[in-house]
Amino acid sequence: MSDRLRQGPFHEASVPPLAAKATEALRLGDFKQAIELFKRLVKQDARPEWRDALTEAYAGRARILAAKGMFEEAETALSKTTAPDGTVLDPLLYVQCLVKRGQLRKAAELAVKYIGNNRVPASTAPKLAELAAALWLAAPVPLAAPVDHKSEAGKWVEHAAAAQQSLTAWIEGKPRQEIDQLLSRIPLRSAFRALRLILKSLMIAAADPARARQLLDGIPPESAFASFRLAVEAALPEGTPEPVAMPSKAQQVFAVEVKGLPGAASQSLVQWTKAERSGPGALLTFLASQTSTLPADDVKSACLNLLPQAPDRLRQFESAFGLLSKFDKNRVLALAAEARNDWERAEQCWTIAAQSIEPAAGMETGLSAGVIYRHLARLAHEHPEIEGEGKSEFPAIEYLELSLRADPDHLPTVLQLTGLYRKHRQDRDWHRLAEDAAQRFPEESAVLLQATDSAIARKAYKKAVGFARKLLALDPINQAARQRMIELHISHAHKQIRLKRADLAWKELAEAAEWERPGAPSFLLHINQGLVGRELGQEPDAEARLRRGVELAGGGVAGWFRASLEHALMNASEANGALLRQELTRAQQTAAPTKEEILSIVSAVGNKDARESKKAVRGLIFRIRGWLLKGGGLAWSAAEFHAMAEMFGRVDAYDLLADYAKLAGRRAPEEATWRYYQVVARSKGDPARLSFAEREELFGMEEVAVRRRDFHTANRIQRFIEGSGPKSAQRRGSRRVSRADLMDFDDDNESLLLELLAVGLEDTPPDMVKRMIEKLGRRQAVTALVDRIRATPLGDMPEPLLRELAKNIVESVIATNGQARHE
Amino acid sequence: MNDPFTVLGIGEDAGDDEIKQRYLAQVRAFPPDREPERFQAYRAAYEAVRDQRKRLEAKLLRINDAALSRLKLAVLSPSRPVCGRATKATVTALLLEGIDRVCTKVSGSSES
């Protein structure tokens, strides 16, 4: 942004709101908006600072358009920055746009025009001069005779002439001395320096390749001459030092020409290039015919790598190189299926490939199978079409289990699987794997931390202490392990307080203090020591400790909420209650909420003990309700909102959720998350209270989320729709198998299900379905039918199955009775 | 990223030691302070094949160009000395390639 604008009068109180808005848009990089606003301002009053800002906005817009590949539009935007002397604001970008649009001569003319122009920023001037040099050599344009030979532009013209002459001399095969003489007219600080280095390098390449290479190192990779440099480098004897990429066509032709390769090689290269241009299949056919002239193993390997891109050449490959093994064949087919996004087929082929090598003994086969199963687990996360064999509700878990069976020493899989077991509440598997892993990987702190967590969760406290001590012996500053142990002791202290044994609680807290690292005090420990100390009458130290804990927890409402929560969890005497209530009220009056404070409260409420004390938490949230309401206007991201919504839901604070969602919706109406939470809040988190229209709206949102591959949102909506009522657990659990069920339903059991439906839907004969279709349209008839089925004995079926069933009935009625009247 | 075997210039069957030595040699030849882009490419390639499991991943789950690159270099027979001259058309094509590359980069970095 121009200094004038930054320091200008816009920041004063008297600044017109439009100018302030325009400046802000420019500052935020919203160039489109800035252009509109500054155009309006300039129309009203053509102040120089507004004209400058408008020019700057056009240049910014051009940069964005160019980065998106919209070069024509970028060029148009840049042309709006033209000054009275005919120069544009960003000449380098202008030249670049012309090049990308194929207007090389125009680009060269323009680039040359800017040589020595003082309007070109110093930071881009050398780049532009070099680009102009390369452009002029590739697409020469007539150069005006320089007025001043000593000026920068004058020198550039002189160097250009020398560069062109020396390049022509080299191409025409002139002797070295002659070329050297011409090159000596190009100084090393010239924009044509790279050409001088390249030609020098080519002339000494045969005699001294090392020196030739050294000279080429003087050309940076970001130079416009870099491709020329790489071609020379690739052609130098002793191979390429860095085969970063396959040589380009021009580089290949260059190598053939400068090495004077025999006709056969040139011919072969031409054929190769032709085949490559015709696609992987043609290239495979060409290579397969070259086994007599090229190394056979490499030809086979190259063809095998081309097969996934041309699976229709499988038979041709096998006839040329012999039958592929079951493993290789299915690997090729799996990669081909992935390339066309056929995930079901990819899963099928990968599974066969892995199974085909699993029985074979040997480390590499085990590792290969492990790699494939891990790949399938990753795919299962990204593509719901990957379903596993149904041994687990979660295909990712199933594939990770298989991977671990094939490759038991792969630590990341162990950790990932432990995490998934834990996340999906498969506690028995979690504890078993955590325990096994601690024995298998006794030196891995991540494993020991998992084992500590697992031991705490199953109340094996001695074991937990053992794992934590082992972990701290390996990693003495592991804060997570220390924190776990402190929390464990605090949890025990709470129990003691509930049993009215404050003395024993104090002892527990003293043990917790042993895990505290000097210099890293635990706010939780301080708060609890303060609260228990006050129970034991240890004033004034106890209160000081409590206040210190609150301060460590962030102070203010967040800190006093945390203390109040700890107090509620230990169910202690009223002595602390009065102080905490008083401080919490005072803190709310002191300052408005911030995002950090509210998120700190969300995190406290998400704690396991807090989750189990819903009543206490609800009371506390009610106490800070007014304060929380003020936070609705903060700019929440969707991720932050999910966490908050979960907390509001957990404590039945749906009025707060509704308020937050409404305010967020006003800020960003295009974001569907807010609307979703408005529906959740209105139905008080109970899908049974959803209206017909709301249910339809949620299904619509789910479909949109699936289309944009936002499976988190889709699953969240689906879980909400399925997730309440007495059958919630069963419905949630059956979510994953539903797709398989549907396939079975489509294939075999349609008549059986229709019979079942007939029994369940005695009051919904086909005529009624027909009327529903005519009245509501196909889509809404399906939803209405789902509602009716839900009330029958078939209502326990998973939601997707219910919908699919209803859809089939509607389709079959339409097929029998003609099309639905309206959609 | 280009396939790691091609970037490092190693065969698909290379072992841990060979890969490490090749990587270190490349880093020595093109240190990060002088050639940051190349260094990044070598680093990424090395990370992708540094142990047996990763090599298997690169070999089994991705299509690689290593054999194709070797064949192409074999056709170009790198052992012959550089003593001929290129045509004007070839030199122009190389210059245009470089210009296009540098213009693509400028547009990519302009936004930031």
C-alpha cells in the first residue's frame, strides 16, 4: 500500500466512511471491492491519494488473476494502472501475462522498453532485465539506437548485440577464439551473463567437463536461462549430476544435436516422442518393441509402471513379458481403479493383492501387505465407498488391524490404531493393544503415554504410575505424562473430599505435587490445594494458593469458572462456595468475554469428570449465562463453534446455542454450519422434534456436504438425525453396515423387505403412496414415507436403510403408475 | 513431486546406505543456502524413500518414472562428448522453456 495512503487522512475521525471502507478492503487484499469503492470515490473527487490507491488495487487484482492463470484478465487490470508516461505499475507481471498468452514479440518489446526505467522497482529490475534478455534472444525485436551509450538502457543494447552475435557464432560452428572475443564484450554483471556462462561452458565441455559444470552453477535455477543451463548440464559427460526430472523435449533434442548422436538414436527419440504424445498406451507399445535395443529389465519395469495408466494393455504386456503375478496384476488394476475414482474396485483389487502375498513367508512380503492395508485404511478415511469386510464397524480400524498383523513392528500403526480404538470407545481393544504395545515398544514415550492413559481409564492406578515413571525416565520433561498423573491424584483427592476425608485428599495432592515440574506450575493443582487447604482451615496460605491457581488458569471468568468447577466436582463444603460465587460474579462484571476465555471454559467442561457431573456443570454455566451471551457476537470459526455447540448441548443450554448460531448466521450467511445449529437448538438436540421441513433441510445439507466431500459435516448431520431416542446406540452402531445392507437389499431381498413393509404398512397402501407422490413430489414423498415406516415395527432399521426402502417403494409406484406429477 | 527414485537418481532396489550416500552427495553439491529449491526436492525425495517401508510405499502405491528416465538417458547415450552445435530452433525452444518457467513462477508468487 502506498505510504501516502497508509499515513494519509483516512485514519482520522473525519474520514468519510466510504474511504475508510475502501482503505480497509485494500489493506485486507479484497482488491475487487477496493476497486469498486475507489472508483466511486475518484468519481466524486479525483484526489491523488485515491487515484494512487485505485491503481494499487488494480495491480493487486492483476496479481490475483495471474496467480489463477487468468492472464488476459490480469493484463486488462494492469492496463488500468498505466501512468501518463505510458508505464504500468507492475511491468514484470505485465510481461509475464503477455508471455503466458503467447504474445512473445509484444512481451519482448515491452520488457526492453522498461530497461533502465526508474519506475521499475529496484527489487524487480534485475529480474526484468534478464527476462528481457532471454525474450529478446528468443524473439528479437528491433532495438532503437541508444541516446546515451553509458546509460543502463544503452549498455543493455550493446550487450544484446554481443550476445546475439556470440550465440549465432556458436550455432554456426565458428572457432572458439572468435566466440570468446564476442563473449568478452558481455560483462559478468550484464543481464546476458547467463548466456556467456552457458556458451563458455559448452566450449570447454569436451576438455574440462568439471569446469564446465562449475560455470553452469553460476546460473540460478530461477533464471530465465535455467532450462538452457539444464540442457547443457544433462549433455555433459559422466551423466547428469541431478536427474531431478526427465529431460524436456527441447533438452533431449539439444543433447542429440550437441553430441552428434547417430541417426538411429535420433530416430528412436523421434518415435519415442511421438508415442509419448499419443498417451501411455502408445508409449507402452513402443517400449515393448524396443527390448532388443534397450535394457530389457528397464523396459519391463517402465512398461509395468505405465500399465495403471493403460490397463487395457495388460494382455499386450503379458504377451511381451510373461504373465503377471496375482499380486502385480491386482496392484496394477487397483492403481488404475484409483485413477478413475472407482474406490470399490480399488479396495477389491488391493485386498486381493495383499491377500495373495500374505501367506508367503519373508519380511518384505509382510511389509508389502502392511503397506497396502495401511493405504486402504487411509482411503477408508477419505472415501466412504471403502467398507472393509464388515469385521469392524469402522473399515479404517479393520485395515489397520490387518496391517498390524502383517507388519507388527510398525509403530505409527500401533499408535494410530490405539487412538482409533479409544476414539470409538472400543475399550477392550484399546486396553489390550496399549498393554501389548508397552511391552513391544518399552522405549517409546508415545506408547508409554497411551499405556498410562489406558491404565488410568481402567482404574489400574499402580500400572499407570509404573508406565508414567518409565516414561519420565526416558523423557523427564514430558509434560503430558506429568499432567496425567497430577490429574489422577486430583481425581482421587476429589473422592476423598466427597467421603469427608480432607486430610487424605491433602495427602493425594501432596503426591500430585511430586509430579509437578519446577518452573511449570499446574493451575489445577494450585486450585485444588487452595480449595482443600481452605477445607482444612489453612488460611491465609490456602486462599493465596487458590488465587494463584486461578491466575495460572487465565484469571477472570475462565479462571474462577475453573475453580468453581473443581469445587463442584469435589462436592466440598459451602465454605469455599461463597467465595467462589462472589469472585465469579465480580469477574463477569469486570470484562466482556473473549474467544480464549470461552474456549477455555469449553475445554474445562469437556473434561471427563465434568462430563460425568452434568448437573453441577449445568448450574455453573447457568451462573455465567449472561456473560456467555455477550460472546455470541465474536467471530467464531466453524471448528470453534462445533466445540462450543457440543458444550451447550451437553448442558442443555439450547437458548445460548440458538443465540450464538443466529449471530454467526448474520455475520456469514453463506456458512451452512450456523443454520444446522439453529435447527439443532430449535429441536433442543432431539431429532424427534424436527419438523418435516427441517428434516428435509438437514438431508439437503448432508447431501451438499457429501458432494463437496466434507464427510465430517455429513457425518455430524447424519449422527444428529439418527442419534436420539431409545434406539440411538443401536442406530449409531449400524451406520457403517448400512451400505452393505443396501446392496443386499437391492440385489436379493427386495421382495422380502417389501413383504415386511406390507405387514408394517397396512395403513399405507400403494394408492396412498401414489397420492403422496402426486401431492408432495417424489423427494418429499420419500421423507413422508420414512416417517410412516418409522412408526411401524420396521422403524428400528437404520435411517439410510429406511430412506432407501422408502425410495424404492416410491420408485416402484412411479414405475407402475407413471411419473410423479411434480418434483 | 517427481518420483523420488528419479529425483535422487537411484534404482528402485537401492538400499538404505546407497540412498543416504547419494542424498548427502547431492546436498553437498547443491547446499540449501545456494540452491534452496533443489535441496527441498532432494530432501523430500530422501524422506520418501529413506527406509524400507517408505520405499515399498513409493514402489507399490505410486507410479514411478525411474525406469523410464533411465531408458531415456540410455537413448541419449551420455558417454559421448559434447562437440557438436545445436540449431537455432533448439536454442530458441530452450530459451522459451526457461522464460515460460520463470513467468509461471512469478505469477505463482505474485499473490503472496
